Amino acid sequence: MTYLRRLELRLSVAGISRTAEDVMDDMSHLHSVLTLNKRSRKPVRRLETPTKTQSEVLSALGYRVDSGGGLHPIST
């Protein structure tokens, strides 16, 4: 429960006022796949196009999705 509350607080700071349960349900519908580039051994997680809410949640958690669906940490 501590992690869910921390999630709610982090989202609240980002201006997203939803319960952790709602967010977890919404994020469970975001599908992903791991892909390997021929030149790299490190897999890249690729996501389907996220909804507006899913994008906001990812951003609040420090991630962004590039145009190719790659998931990357936001540089600070």
C-alpha cells in the first residue's frame, strides 16, 4: 500500500489527481514489447502509442516515449 500511496503523491505533484487503482488499470492497457537491434545486445522496450493520460503518467514517473515507441528516461 505504501507504493500505491507514493504513486498517488507523485502523480499529485505532477497535477494528476487520480487514485493509484485508476492509474494502474489505465496503464495495464498500455502494451509493450522488447526488441533487439542487430548492433546491440541491450533490448529496447517499445510501446504502443499511449493515451494522453498514459503519457502524463509516464512523464510524471520520469519517462518519455519517442516517435518509434521507445521508452526512455527523461533527462534532467
